[in-house]
Amino acid sequence: MEYRFLGGSGLQVPVLTFGTATFGGGNQFFKAWGSTQVDEATRLVNLCMDAGVNLFDTANTYSDGLSEEILGKAIGGQRDKVLISTKSTFPMGNASGANYQGSGRSQLIKNVEASLRRLNTDYIDIYHMHGFDGNTPVEEVLRSLDDLVQSGKIRYIAASNFSGWHLMKSLSVSERYGWSRYVAHQVYYSLVNREYEWELMPLGLDQKVGALVWSPLAAGMLGGKYRRNQPFPADSRVAQGGSPVPSFAVPDELLYKVVDALDEVAAETGKTVAQVALNWLLQRPTVSSIVIGARNEEQLKQNLAAVGWNLTVDQIKKLDAASDAPTVYPYWHQRNNLKLNPLPKFY
């Protein structure tokens, strides 16, 4: 397993992270992802460890905390050998009241303590703000996170689903006061949605913020089961209403154009469509790790085989061309002025 530094930090992470949103199935939305219980979760964790994947990603909202509980039990006595990433910001279950969501100091401290209990651990390796809280001053969020780092309850902090200005403002505030800074950004990025490249990738390169990629197969649409002129598989997250990627984000023609190119490259390499799509992401700038999920051991083994080899330059260019999509302003203007606004170098 290859390991990379997480952004500009000293923490090394495997290029594959195991995502545990499939653990629990505690509500209707997450049942469409999976309902993995402790025994199966333990087997999946051990398979990951055997393959060198020691970073496990969860969130307090996944099945209303059940994912964290199951992960904590599945890790068992291996806590000193693993890295745990979890998140907060969004409301859990039927929580209500004036302070039931967000990243204010009171909520953050409460959420960290609750996650520590569910995970059965004394510390969290990577703690994400699951989204940007526009109602709470950035200074309050970052000072609270820095206090949690100083207390030893959190090792590193990270953002998730921030816009460019959200992230840059946060980094500026951390620098101004000497507080812990976001070393990573968990983002959606796939062959059928490359908007991450427009602003967040150049920002990540400039500020040394590593990308942890969620839904690298676009909620399974790049898993090999979606084909032109065929209905979506009935057992898929998309068909069951559990997709984190909205349907409007992936135009049908773009999806099938990308799948056609993936089929060609898969035939050339002897790999699966999903393995090719994952490997493409691992060649992109700023990507520290991609979060893979699995409902069962066979799916996990297939995803683990996405590493240990690389696509050729020509194969990457073929996939780049198939997945290229129109950009919005000001990015199309910047593309036309590359001497002043150079794009990241992919090769």
C-alpha cells in the first residue's frame, strides 16, 4: 500500500481510506448504502488492515451515530494501529432546539465528546467540519478546534465540502492567530464531476491542503453496472434514493461517454471499470487518499485492487477527454488565459 503525507502535515495516510457509511443502516437514507453490522464490519476492518489500509472514515450523522459505534467495536484492540476520521456540523436524527446543529463552540465540544464515546477511544486522528457553518464566526470555530487539539482529543483538523473562499478564509484566520489549520479537505471528485479542479485543487496545491475524496465512483455510477440504454440497477443507491450525488450533477450523456472510455481502458489494462476510475483519481494533484466503501468482502477486495499499478499517460488523456465538461465563469475565462492562470500539471 502506498502512503502519502496528508497535505502539508507530518501525518502519512494510505492512498485508500475505508469509508464506513455502510455500517449500521440506521435510517432509510443509509439503508440504501448498506446495513453492515459488527461481525461483518470486523471482517472488513481486518481485510483492510491486511492490505495496509489503516485509515477509517465515518461521521456522527452516519446512521445517527451507529456507524461510529460499529467502527469502534470492529477496531477492537487495534486502536494503536489505525487512524480514525470523523465529522460533525450537521444535525443528527430528530435533534431539535436552538443549538442542535452547526460548528459553534458548545456544539463542537458536545459532538467530539459523543464521538469519542461511540468510537470507544480517547482521541480522533482527523476531525472534519462536515460543512461550512455560515452562522458561526470562523474565529469561534477554529479557536474551539485548536483548544480540542491542545487538549489531545483531536490530532488534526480538516474541512469538508467547503467552497474556495470558505477554506481560504479559514486558513487565513488560523495563520493570523497561530491556531491549528485545516490540513485536509474531504471533497467530492470523480470522472463525471471534475469541478474540484476549478478552484479547490489550485488552492490545495498553493496552501498544501490534501484532498480526501468521497464518492470517487459517483455513488456507484462508475462501478461498471451503468450502461447506455439500460435502466439503473434496482439495488443501486441511485435507484433507492440514497445517493449523495444529485442526479442533475451527472448528465446522462456525460456519464455514458465516460463509461465508454472506461470500458476501453479497462479492456486495455485487464482491470475493472471501477478500478480504472479509482486509479485515475490517484494520479491527480493534491489527492492524498480516496475513500472507498463496500457492502461486502468481495466489493472491498475489488476496490483494494485499484492500487499497485498506474494508468499510462495516454490512458489518462483518454479519460480526461471523455470527462471534460463546460466550465462556468470565471473558469472558462481563465482557461483562455493559461499564461496568467496555469492549470495544475497532471502529468
